[in-house]
Amino acid sequence: MTTPPPTPGGLGGPPGWYPDPGRPTHERWWDGRAWTGHTRPAGGPQPPATAPMPLAGTSGQGGGIGKGALVALVTAGAVLVAAIVTGVVVLGEDDEPTVPQSAEAAPTARPTATANAPEPGPSAAGDPEALVDQLNGISLPLLDGWEKSDSSIDPVPTMVTADSYKCPGDSGEFCRHGTVSSRTATGTNVKSPEKLAGQDVGIAADWAYDNDRVGNRIHGGIKSHRLVKSAPVTVAGRTGHVVRWRVTTGAGPGGYVQSLVFPSATGSESLIIVRFAFDAGPDAPPLGDMDRIIKGIRPLTDVSG
């Protein structure tokens, strides 16, 4: 790399911007004694990247600033004014200040969105594959072939089998092959899940196969029943009890009813009752789905399931 054109005294030129012999399209800063690492596009309005100013005495005239240094100061001041004007114009156009950079200056880092930022965990309350009982803080899995009930006669969270058929005891009504509902135990002082399940299963049988919610005997009424199962069970980490009956009806194949009772994990830990009613006919859901539903019950705060 060559030095700037020599002055009449044979020395290098005063500090300033000179054509860079190594890059014809750029200029490089000469500090009066040597080339610096600062460059800029030739003839561009970009300001120098804080070019070092000549120190007092470097002009060879004692402690004062020489003519060459004065020229350099005037030049740097003019470039700075041009940069300020350019910044104001750019800001006025798009409301975002844009500072021109030299070809070798490092680009300004800007914050960017993190592509792999964690997303909120799943919530059972918004899960289309779960029946949610907000009052008791639990969700029940919605198995294949099941749907949430939208009937106004179901006062509690209820799910039913998707297929319906004409009730055997009343051809003007339509029945479902399976029904499951969740509710808080009320109107009782019983604290034992086993005892309450034994009492509630008779109510579950009446609602499903004797008189329905509006008083119709859509299955011809209950003729008899027998105990099929009574056993402790763990539900959502809580110890409960389940009682199951096989019911014979006056019309149709009858079915199975079951009462599941377990303490809630929220509030005062009141008892929760989940009632099941599965037809016994060939189109009914498999009896094993009762157990599958019990195993899939989760607290609403649990996102692991």
C-alpha cells in the first residue's frame, strides 16, 4: 500500500481520507503518519468509524495544531454534519433511524424471535377429546365412538355413545347405548366412597333403565338386578370405590350400571360420583371401556395424560 501524495516538504500528506490503492472503490484514513484501519466507500456520505484525530504537535509546530490538522478537523466536521442530516431524512421516511455503516463495520445485532421458544403446555379444559368437569376439577377421556352430550336434560357433564336407537320401551324416544356422567355428591353425610357407591348404584340404575329424567320408562322398567363388582380403585391418584350391577329390564336387553366414588383433589375434598350405564346388547360399547374411562380420569392441573 502506498502513502498519500507527498507534500512540498517531502512528508506524507495531512490527516484525511485518500483513495485506497488496494480498493479503488473505497477511501482509507491517513492519520498524518501512517494508514489506519478505517475505510469508507469513495465519495459516500457515510461518517468514518470514529477516525483518530491527530494529536497536538504532530504537525511539527510545537504544541499547536498545524494547517494539515486544521484541514482534517474541518473535513471530519463536515462529514459528521452530513451524517446527522442523512439520519434525520431516513428517520422522517420510515420512522426508524438507520445509521449507514462502513463496508467493514460489523452489522448491528437486532433481537429476533426465538424459533424454539417453549409453548404453553396442553390443558385438559380445552381438549376436544376429554369431558371436563370444571366444578370437580377433573376430565374424563372421550373414547372412540363417544361424544359430549348437548342435551338440555343432562344437568351435569355427560358423554354418550354417538349412535342412537329407538328405545325398546317407548318407540317415540331415542336411547343411547352408553352414558357416563360426573357430579358432586350432595344431600348425604356419607364420607366412605365404598358406602356411597353402594347407595348410589341403585339411583344410577333407576335413571338409566327405570324412569328417565322426564319420567318415561323407555326400557320398560327394571325387573331385577345382581351385583357384578364391588372393589376399591385408584382414580387420579385418589383411593375410591366402584360398584357395578347387571340390570334386567321389561323391554330390550337391559344393561350394566356402575357408580364410581372418589374424593376430589380440590377444595374441601368432597366426594365425586361418576355414573356409568352400558347396554347389554350387541351394539353396546365393550364393558372394558368402563375400566378404560376410570384409568383415563385426570385432574385438570395434570397435563401429562
